[in-house]
Amino acid sequence: AGTCTFKVPVTNPLYDKISKLKSVIRVYRDTENIWSGRVLDEDDDWNRSRSITAEGDLGFFNDSYLPPMSEDYTLPQYLNWIVTQHNAQVDDFKQFAVGNITVDYSKETVEQKARQLTSYTSTKSELDNIVNTYGGYLVARPRGKITTGTSGSQIKHPAESVDSSYITLDYLSEYSSTSKQPIVFGRNMLDLTQHMKGDDIKTVIIPIGKNGLTIEAAAGSGNKDRIEDSAAIAMFGRVIGLIEHADIDDDDELYTAGLADLAEKKKALVSIELKAADLSLLDADMDSFHTGDSVHILSPPHNLDTTLPVKSMRIDLVNPDKSELVIGADLRTLTG
């Protein structure tokens, strides 16, 4: 959900107007609403300056519970049911509408579609269960841009001019946005860490299908129950892995799946993480970053020329030059 922390001096005209759990805070980059959430905690210091911590819109799902149920629902139907149950229990400003769903649910099993809650369940925890099952990202899309009440980059009355419709809940397999600002060594790259793991490398794969199906009868299998990669064996030795495909009941299809498994498993898992500065906070002509953006990374000293996603951002509204973003991913490669 993300958090936003800030201080309000006692002289601020809205000092006594901010309410815990009810006041909504929105952060803007010019007219773009880049973050939204509700006030969670308040602390006053010696000078009565009030420190405010706000949590992102996804935190609203902590405020509702799902009743016991048993229904056959596809993933979109289940998400709509969850959101409908949530909306019926919370204030208007905490309500959602289901937006884009790009997670692949085409191979849902009968068991997965048989949704069942045996007792009252936290909405947030059930959404977490869905992500653990299907992967992907739940994204609370901010309500929109300011349409009136602006003067240059100065926002006059954003609370009166923002689209007040539901928050949109997207469920994405991957973020689709790309930033035109690259991360370049010697320019805006601050730190880089690479970690290579070899503990899950496999050079021989035994594919297992539905009801214990194997690949001996598949064309190209040579009547063997396993698939080998001689080049990978020469490099790493014989390391056997068994991978199950419980939804495949055709031996040729299982063999094809096994080839794909081996092509992936014979590569080393490399974790790359880097920190960078967002130069758009200092130069308005540069493209800005958003969480999930794909970014081109160029670092000749590290033999790195690739595209990676923005994992998280820390924006310092008072000192933009101190803002940082974390970029990284787990990649599989045959080379070091």
C-alpha cells in the first residue's frame, strides 16, 4: 500500500482538521495524483508540530470482513464479489471498482473455481491469498488528475476538484508502463548489487503429468522418462529435477513442457538490485518514474545492458535530490 509521512506545524490552517482513519491525503506531481491514502497515526512534538503517517488506499481492505460462502466463481467473478462485499461495509471514500485483470486465469481448475470461506475472513488476507495463488500485483489506481482549481503547478483546492468516483483496483500480471528516463552508470545510478544462485539449477528434468503420466511414449523422448542437456551437464554436472504438470494428460504436450522447464532450469538465477535517483524531480523535462515502470539500465563496468522494473520508490517532497528508487528483478542466465 505504501506510506506517506509529513509534519504539520501548529500554524497550518488545517492543523485541527486532520482526522485519524478518516482524512484522505493525496500526493501530486503537478496535476497528477501519484499516491493516495488515509491518515493512520499522529504524533505531536514539543512544539506541537504534528507528525502524520498515512497508509495507501489498499489499506482500506483491512476495514472489512468477508462472510462465509461457497460458490463457483472464476477469478474476475470472485474479485467482483469480494469488492462488492467490502463496499457494502465501508465509507464511500474507501470503496473500489474492479478494473483491469491481466493475470492469466484461463487454466483455473475446477477446485480453484470452487471458492469457499468457512468463517469470517479479513478481506485483505483473502486478497493476499489470491495473489499467492495466481501471482501478479494488486494496484489501487488513484482517482485521476485535477481538472480545475490549478494555477501553473500550484494546486489551490485539490480536494474540491478531484474526480471522486471509486478507487480502481487492477490485478496485473506485469506492469505495462515504461519510463523514458534510463538509469546510467555515472549519471543517476547510486548503488548496484548482483547475487548469483546455483542451488536450483537442474540439468536433467523428469516431467510428470496428470495421474503420474511420463514422457516415454512421446515423440522425441527416445523412450526415456527424462530430458537431458549435454552442454549444461558438462558445465554443472548431472543435477536431476522432477517437475509436475498436474493439468497435462497428453505425453507429447508433457514432453514440450519438459523442454521448456529444462531451458529455464539450466540457467543460474541472478538477483539484481540497484538504487537510483529520479532526475525528473530536479528537471521537469525528464520523464518521471512510477512503481512498476520498466527502465533501461546501462552500466558498462557491470556488463549490464537490460530492462528492469521499479520495485519501490522513496520520494522526499522537501528535498527531491534525496529521493531514491529501487530497481531489480530475478533473471536467469547461462553466463556470469
